[in-house]
Amino acid sequence: MPPVIVTGGPGAGKTTLLATLADMGYITVEESARAIIAERMARGESRRPDLVTFARETLRRDIEKYLRHPRTPQWVFFDRGLVEALGMLHEVSALSDDELQSTLAAYPFHPSVLILPPWEAIYVTDAERDQSFAEAVHVHAKVVAWYRSCGYELHEVPCLPVPQRAEHVLRTLAASTV
């Protein structure tokens, strides 16, 4: 099965949802951006380098994770993933249509992307997440536009208790065609 992207703005519950899916036996792949931020902070550096460097490093790590992910008949869930890193890079250093299309084709994902909407009731900041809720809403809108421009079908995961969100994800995927 092609890997599945779970996305949304910061603080929408992606990590918690993916942890629940992992507890259910599914393979999950962590996002790279938070790891980069945590590593930089541990070294006493600013959260993020310049945007081009940050986008390129995120994309590089996401490609490595994609190539390492197990090929299995079971769903594999990516927290964001390289399509989003590609969007971040495209935003700060425009890619040609050929480069964009060839990269998307080289690393295919399930055509349905699961997107978690902004949810103020659960939104918190932490060491790696320094955006305000308003900024998270803005990021969500950009993510929606990016995935649509890349030809993905977005399926919103409703604001429900985590076990129900996980069941919704699995039902959505079961109903989709690959």
C-alpha cells in the first residue's frame, strides 16, 4: 500500500493521533522539522536556520525516511512528510514545474491526504512549536492549498476524541481506492 500522509497546521493533534495508530499496530513515521528544531536548540542555536536551509534539510531527511519506510500491505502513516517539505522549499526557492513533478512522481503517497483542522481547544505551544494559534490557522490554509495544487484529495479528520479520530482515519482509507 502507498504510504499515507497525516497533516494539518501545528497543534492540531497529528502526533497524538499517530501515537494512537502506532498503539494499534500501524507503522508511523515522525516529521523531520520538529527534530531539526530540537537538535538546534540542544546545541544552543536558534530554532530554525534560514528558511532555504531549513526547507532543504527537512526535505533531505524526509526523503531518507521515505526510502527507509517498510514496504508492507499495511498502512504506513507519515506525520507530514516530504510533500510538505517540498512545499516549504518551493515557497522559499521556487522549483520548476519539471523538478516539482519529477520529485512528486519519485516518491508517491496515497492520493488521499488526511488533514486535521485547527482546534483551539487542544492547541498548546512547546519547545519546538512556537507559533500562535492564529499562525497555526494560517499554516493550515497554506497546507490545504499546497496539497490541492499537487493533486491530492484532502479528507478532513473531525475534532473528536483520539480513538474516534483513529477509527475515522481507518474508515476513510478503507473506503478510498488506490
